[in-house]
Amino acid sequence: MYDRFLQFIKKHALIDPGDRILVGVSGGVDSMTLLHLLKKSGYPLVVAHCNFQLRGEEANRDEDLVRNYCRKEAITFEVQRFQTKAYSQQKGISTQMAARELRYEWFEMLRTTHNCQKVAIAHHLDDSIETFFLNLARGTSLKGLRGIAPRNREVIRPLLEFTKEELIEFATATGIEWREDASNAESYYKRNLIRHQLIPIMHQLNPDFTGVMAQNLQKLSARYYTSERLYDGWRSEFIKTGTNGFHLSKKTVLNVCQSAYDLYELLRDFSFNYATCQQLFDCLQENTEVGKVFLSASHRLVIDREDLLIVNDSNAEVLPQVVMENTDSFKVHGVGYTIRVCSAGQVAVDKASENAMLDFERLRFPLHLRPWKMGDSFAPLGMKGKRKLVSDFLIDAKVPLSEKGKVMVLESKGEIAWLVGFRISEHFKLSTQTTSIWYARKESVSH
């Protein structure tokens, strides 16, 4: 087993000469075996033990076991007692997730403090298989079907080639002392449901299930890295950077993307989920109308005539504003407007498209200032009451796609009274019967 351990480290280039290693050790058979193998290999070590204070005296005995081993072997020992349940409640996350966050945050701090180049974790083959099924059940990309990777930046997992059974046999034969976590025998967590219910069924179907899954994970991992090279090349070649965002040729997408998954990988850096990419892919196949907008957690994608335009939406999101009868100003993307109500004839008619003069008596307060959305329509001034989609108006006005997402509308009782900065509505224009004028004027910018 020791030779296989060293070969696995070499094969995956997990440890470089001169590396100092921080080892996460819980006291279970996995981490105690990892610690034993690393110590035997002669690597400089620092041991980190997390006491999550979830199992009372049992957790304290785990801590004592690891401390005593490190004292005997003259290994630097660090321990941290976490208020895991309090952290879980504070963050609104599961106890398991809270423990994970606390553990890795502390590990990174220790890694820096002790000048360690790697953090070794005792995940093994069974863990990787369980991760495969967890990700499969949740929904995942090819990346999630690889199981657990041998290395993720500074975090290394030298035991991924070994099964739990092999580790127990080795520890027993070698005389390694460990403690069993009683929670592992319970089917409380999702992972343990897979471990204690699903995996035994799979072994009934195929007694060599673990060996077959090890091969499957190797194949999926190899396929993942091949596809990564392909998609990295696509992203580098096809996504062009412009002054206001990113451009992607519709023709290119239709030529290279054979499925929504290809499109999902192509747009991965912009946080679009698979469902949105499926909708976008279908729209491109059907040659959907120009102007359709798709949103991710961080970006906005708009279908143009020849291209897909992607802009960062993190700072472009404008919350709706309420404009009361006595409101004297508002701002749109940092541009200020002053408001005043004046009598008809008191001021000259302002025909500038960036400003608005509306019949005060026709307005129903409060007014609502909000970003326009697909399906919005209004009756532009001069069209004799005919309605027009805002999206069509902006296309006709040749508004750049990068600016369309910033356009706002002013609503009066659900009716658009003003497409801010472009055109007021025919329904709210001044007339010979107008007695009072609601006047919004763009503030001049001094240089």
C-alpha cells in the first residue's frame, strides 16, 4: 500500500520537493492512516484537528487521540474548537456545510501561518463514488461526474485510489489506532443515505461495483479534461471583448454548439445556468426576434441581429423608485432629473427628448420609475394613440444593446407615461385643456 501511495502522489504531482504539508486529521481511520503514510514518507508536517463540538465527550476523545499521536511523533499539533451549531444558525446553512466552511477557512489560515504549501485531506475512493451519486442526484456538469479531484489548488487528496476497506485492513495490520465516528453509522445525511442504502444495492447488481466505478471515474475525468481544452479554446477564440461588454457571433454558436450543454460550457464564465442556456439555444434554433433578453446571476445577454451581446449586470440593476406628488428629483444611473409642477403658460414648451412635460391632471400618483421589460408597450407621442412595444421602439431608435438594459420607464397606474430620455406618451401630452404641467428636466453636467 505504501508504494501505491507514493506512486499516486507522483502520478498526480501532488507534492513537490521541499513542500511542508498541513494534514487535516479527525481521528478516524482515514485521516490517521493518511497521517501515518505521510509521516513514513518523511514529509515535514503540521497536523490540524477540528473539534466541532457536536458529539460531546466523544469529540474530546478524538482530539486527545490525535494530540497524543502528534506528541509521540514530535509533530506540530493545532486544534480549534468551533461553535458549529451557532455558526450554522447564524449563516442559515446546514451543520454539515457550516463545519466544512469553518474547517477550510481555518486550514487556509494555518497553511499561511506555518508556511505550508499543501493541505492534505483523507478523502478516499468510496468518498469519490458517493460524491458522484450526490452530484448526479442534484444535477451537474461533466465536472461533477468525476467524483473528487486528487488536487484542487493547494488541497491534495493522496488516498483517492484506496477504498475504505483497504484503509481499515492496512490500519489494522499496521497497528494504527483510530476512533470510529458514531454518526457514520446513521443514515441522517444525504451522503450516508448513499453510503448505507444505495451502494449496497449497487454491489448486489455487481460485486465488483467499486472497481468498475473507479474505472468510470477515471474515464469521466479524462473526458472532462479533454472537453475542458475544447471549451477553453472556444471561449478564447469566439468570445470577443468590446467597449461595453462581450460579443459572440450567432452564426458561430449555431455552427459549433451541437447542444444546450455546449452553449452552457461556452457561457460558463458568465454564470448562466443550464435551464437558461437551454432556452437560449432553443431561441437561436428558432431564429427568435432580436432584442430577447436572458439573465444570469451576474450578466445580461441580449440577442442582436448578428451577435449575442453579454454585459455585466452587477452594477446595472436599478431598483424601481416611487415618485410621489411632492417628489422634486430622482436619478437614473447617476443622471439627475429635477421635477417641478408649474401652471400652463408659465414656461415655454420643452421639446427635448431627454426631458418630459406631462399633463399633471392625467397623472395618478404615486408614479413608478422602473427598468423596462420585455412586453412593455406605450403610445409614443406623435403616433396618434397607436401602441408600440418598447423593445421595437429602442430598435428603431438604434439604441446600442449595451445601453438598452439601462432604459427606464415612468408608469402612472400601470400605463407608461414616459420612456425616460426618449419619448413621452401620447396619452399624457400637453393639450389646450392642460392647466398644470409636471416637468422633469435633466440636470446639466458641469465640467
